[in-house]
Amino acid sequence: MSRKGTLFVITGPSGAGKGTVLKKVIQSLDRLYFSVSATTRAPREGELDGVHYHFLTHEQFERLIAEERLLEYAQYAKNYYGTPLDPALQHLEMGEDVILEIELQGALQVKKRLPQSVPVFIAPPSFAELENRLRGRGTETEEVILQRLSIARKECAAMDQFRYVVVNDQADTAADELRSIILAHRCLTENRGFTLE
Ligand code: 5GP
């Protein structure tokens, strides 16, 4: 089997529940590598360096940009976020599927750079529900919440540029849908790497 993995790019506004849905999918599928992003944002309570993010200074992040070691990067709510290039490529080479959970600008960069990647948009059921979820988290200040809501409206306007849309009303149903998308791609003839003898 010389099959290469597929790159799944999951995007959607902050508060759509991307993290919850992805956790369920990652726990239930093998051969799936979740890319750990780099960011200049400060860690939230309970977040670990190297697990949730690689937490970097602005200088460290800008060095990664200069050395072209990021697959994509973007500025979001005054911080940098980016996908380390090497680990993603290595896992794809090993035949594992790779999942990126990134915001819109980065997702559009990946779409251009790797057109064979599979873009998936995770949408909230409504803006009212999105606001409830962002406030319910209790992790952000009012200023940050308003900033994220304004970005969310712009992100949702770009939804039709994505091949798949999963509406996260119930996390279990949304996880089933995302899992189905991944499994269907594994079944594509060109991804099987299989011949009958
Ligand atoms: P948060 O601060 O809530 O962890 O993330 C803020 C936004 O940045 C989310 O929409 C998240 O998907 C996005 N994000 C996380 N990692 C990356 C990355 O590597 N690249 C880009 N472009 N966005 C990212």
C-alpha cells in the first residue's frame, strides 16, 4: 500500500464547536493526525504547550514565516496562527489523513496551495446560538467576544467556497457527518492503493 493521506481542512467561526466535533471524530478513527498549530495567543487555562498549540512569541513566529516553515498562517484577533509544514507533510507521506482546524484566511491559502485537500466548513445553527456558545465559554473578554462575532459573520459569508458544510446543532450528529466525509474519501478508488490479484 503506497497510499498517501488526505488533508482535511476544517474551518468555521469561533464558537461553532469545531473543537468538540473534532475531538469526537479523532477519538473514533485511526490513521488520523491532528495538526498542532503555532500561535502567539496566550494559553487559556488548562491548555498545554505542544498539545493544544505551540505557544510562541511574535519573534519566534515571524522566524517560522521567514524560514517558510508554515503551510499557511494568518492573523486573527491580533494574534498569529499557523500550521507547521513538516509534521503535516510527514504524516501525509506515511499514509495518514491529516486534519487542520484553522480559520478562514488560512483555509483559503491551503485550498490554493494544495487543491487536492478537502475543505469542510463547520457552521453553527444560527448566529444567536453562536453568541450563546461564545459567551457560555466564559474564556474571553467582552471586547474579544465582539471581535470574534464580527469575524464570524464574515467567515460564514464564505461558506459556499467549501466543498462540505456540517451544521453543528448536535455535536454527535455533526461528528457522524464529519466522520462520514473522511470515510468516504478513504473509499475513493484513487485513495485505496489496492489492486486485486
Ligand atoms: P482560538 O484562539 O479560539 O484557539 O482560535 C482562534 C481561531 O484560530 C479559530 O478559528 C481556530 O480555528 C483558528 N486557528 C487555530 N489554529 C490555526 C492555524 O494554524 N492557522 C490558522 N489560519 N488558524 C488557526
